[in-house]
Amino acid sequence: MPGSRRVLAVVIWFVALMSIGWAPSSRIWRAAGVLLDLGAASQDSSALVERELSIPGRNGPIRARLYRLTDRARHPGLVVSHGVHYQGIDERRLVPFARSLARAGLVVVTPQLDDLADYRISARGIDTIKDSASWLVSRDELLEGSRVGLLGFSFAGGLSLVAASEPELAGRVAYVTSVGGHHDLSRVLRFLVSDELETPQGIEHGQAHEYGLVVLVYSHLDRFVPEADRVKLGGALRAWLREDRPTALALAAERTTPEGERLFDRLVSGRLKELRPELERLIMEDSGELARLSPRGRLRRIGVPVYLLHGAADNVIPPSETRWAELELEGSEHEALVSPLLEHVELGHAAAVFERVSLVRFMAHML
């Protein structure tokens, strides 16, 4: 997080004053402490218990990690789901964030969403979130109360909203938070392909990040290259997404078909948008499945507070997705914040004190 600890200390003091009459001051202080903790150069884990879990799941065992204080007391629970990233629950930003939340007094479980770790958005992710939440609710020795919060980053934000809307979790969810998540997956994919933003105010133009487009091509590789090249080019695209260019180039060098040659040339030269007609057909063909993976039309079923946080300049999942979700939630308990402090799903930009205050206030809902 940019800025000095001195600036953050001023923010903490200012927020404490503003908190009078708005929310329990202890929540405000804990929220500010989480952000201050994330800005520290190192984290002290001596007050925490961290352990690996294997949670029973309908699609097989779920690898997960538990974070909690060493005090053996029961605390509120939170399931935190990672985004589209190959490191999954070991991702370098997720681990310190989970530790900070645990230090603030939460029992945190981070489940591995295997498909998202392999750059695929699927219903298995929803199942994993539901199974993890059900497991944590059942742990009376850990949990204070009978409900847990859900928090998802990026596409797991949208999947967490879907999970919270399903009858299976009725009475088990305290709130759900989406950070940089989608409202309509088809709409997001169309943006990645076309650079056209479908906002509540109409069509706008923005430059989509290459990352999302590479993920889309990777997940439909069978439509672009023959079987002979799929394994090597699949590995090359995975390495590209991991920013491991030498490995990507080495694997792609073994391609044997003209289709494979053309695809990798487009990737290297930043011309994947030339595949727009085929990608748009794929989005249309997958519309039913994409709707099942989208919270659009489901948000009023959730029945608990919904918190939506988005980066103002997010060019993977645009902030207009939060605006669409906010419109659907009108009349339901919710809060939405589009902040210049965030990039896609991480703290990244300097901003005015007011913006920092808004983020602290938002964080306080989860504590």
C-alpha cells in the first residue's frame, strides 16, 4: 500500500472521530489496523495459528488453510476465496490479508478453488465456497455464532454472491463481500474482447487488460488450435499468465501446426483481439452457463448485507459491474464503494484522505 505509516496513523485518528454515531468504534479501529498491518514491511505471526485443512467437498477433498488467534476463544468466521491466480491460497497478497483479518479477531478459512487456479471459471468454484462455508459453520469450537461471512476476490467475488444466493446456505451466511467481482459474466467477457463497456449509462470505451483475454482464449483453446498443439500451447499460455516469458517461449517453440503458429504470434504481438468474431460466438454459445455463474438476477435472494468493493480503474472486471449490482440491490441492505485506492484486487494507488477513510469504513463491516 503506497504512503507512509505516519499517513495511515493520521487516517486512523480521523476515522475514529468520524465513527461516532455511525458504527461501533472497535470495528473502525480494527479495520484501520488491518490496512495498517497490510502496509507494514513484515508481519508478526506469533499470535496466530495457521494450519492446513482438507475439507470434505462434493467434488472431492478441498485443500484449505485456517487462520485464527491463539487465544482458543471462539470468533466470527469468514471464508475468503482467491481470484484467478495459479498460486491459489498461497498467493502472495492473499496470505498476509488472511493473517491481518485473523489478527483483527476473525476465524478465516481460505479454500483452494482449483479451477480458478487453472484460469477457469466454473460451477465447481461455487460448490467449493458453499462446502467451505458449511464446514466452518459446523465448527462450534472455533465459531462465534451460527453464520459466517463470505468474501471473494475478482471472479470469486461474483461466485461468492451466487453461493450466498442459493438455498443451501440459507441461515448460514452473515454477509457477503465481493472485491472486484462480476455481476454478469457474459458482459465482462464481451468487454475483454471488444473494449466496449456496457454501463448503466450506456456504452463507453475502455482498454481491457490483456490478462483477461488470455484467460478467455486459454479456457477455449480447443477452438483455436488442433489437438497436436493443445498441450504445448496450453502450457505456454499458462506460463504467459504467470509472467514466465522464457518458459512460454520455450513451450511454444514446439508448436507444429499453422493454427498454433498464428495463435502464439497474435499473443506475442498483442493482437489477440483479432479473434473477436470467434470469441463473441463462444460467449453466445456459452450464455446459459455464463448466466449460471453470474449473480445477476439473484442478488435479492441473498437476504443478508451485501458489500461491493471495486477499483475505479479496474480494466479486468470493470467497476461498472458493481454499479449494475448496486442497481439490482436497490431497496436491499448493501453498500458499494468504487475506490481509486484499488487496482483490480489489490491496494495500489495513492489517494486523498477521504478515499482512505471510505475504505476503512467499508472494511469495518466485516469486523
